[in-house]
Amino acid sequence: MFQARIHGRGGQGVVSAAEMLSVAAFLEGRHSQAFPSFGSERMGAPVMAFCRIDDKEIRLREPVMWPDALIIQDPTLLYQVNLFQGLSEKGCVVVNSSRELADLGLEDFISEKPEANVVTVPATELALEHVGRPLPNAALLGGFSALTGLIKLESIEAAIRHKFSGKVADANIEAARAAAQAVTDSGAMAC
């Protein structure tokens, strides 16, 4: 079973990202589940969402404690919460940032987990460019698709169309495509 944990802040589309990833997996004929973890937090408060993908029925219903992948929608959380807790040794991490990993202060994490595959994607900038709003979730799913190879970009696009319609869907798909291309161009090794 593949497990992903998505970290961000309320209002960034964390829950929607998990739902779209789950729908994309379902469209590929897999079993999937997505659910959030938050209380009565306000917009801007830290939020987590989870997604599980498997070829057989998923019976677990607890939070993802041992993720295979992390999607970090807000890089300011890197310094507030232990986002990397439980990440598998060969885990995949997609961080929303236009900065290099060294500039984000991730040297210790990289030295602790040298087999992990960590990339940055300027998802907020891509969302602003294509969508006109700083909502990085669809772009990060495109980056996730390119990094992991777990879900096809076409399935991510179909899931975006399932969630949104018209110009909003088109714009988010363009952001996802641009992010996938950015990860491909970075030369990151697939997880």
C-alpha cells in the first residue's frame, strides 16, 4: 500500500489535493481513500490530509503515520512541525518552493535519509501564473505524478476536471502540467 501525507495550511486546498489524488488513483482502477485531519482551525492554521492507494481494498482508517510520500504545500511549516516524521527511507517529498533544498535548511534531513527523493516545485508561482490565485494543490499533484510515477499525469488531469469545471479546471491542469515538467527538467530520479 502506498501512503501519502499532505501538509499545508487551511485554505490552500490540502483536503482537495488528497481527494484529487484519491480520485486519480480510482480512475486508474485502484482502491484509494482520502481524508483530512483538522479540528476547528481557522484559515491559515496547519492542516494535514492523507491518501492511501492500493491494488486491493483498504481497510485502515487511521492517520498515515509511516508515509511513502509527503507533499508540503507551505514551506513555512518546515520549521514549525516535524513534517518528516515516519517517512520511509526511500520516501518521496515534494516541497512547494522556488528555493533550492539547501536554502530551505533541509541538509540535516537529506543527510539522515540519503535515499529519500526530495524536490522543490514553485507551485504557488505556477498557480498564480495559470490560475491567478495562490492555490498550489493542483500544481503539486502534477509534480507528485512526475516524481513518483505512481499516478499518470492524465489521471491527475481527469481528477482535476472531476473537482473543477471550465476555465478553473483548464487553468489548474496547466499548472499541474507545468509542475510535472519542472520536476522532469530538474532531473529528479523517480521514486
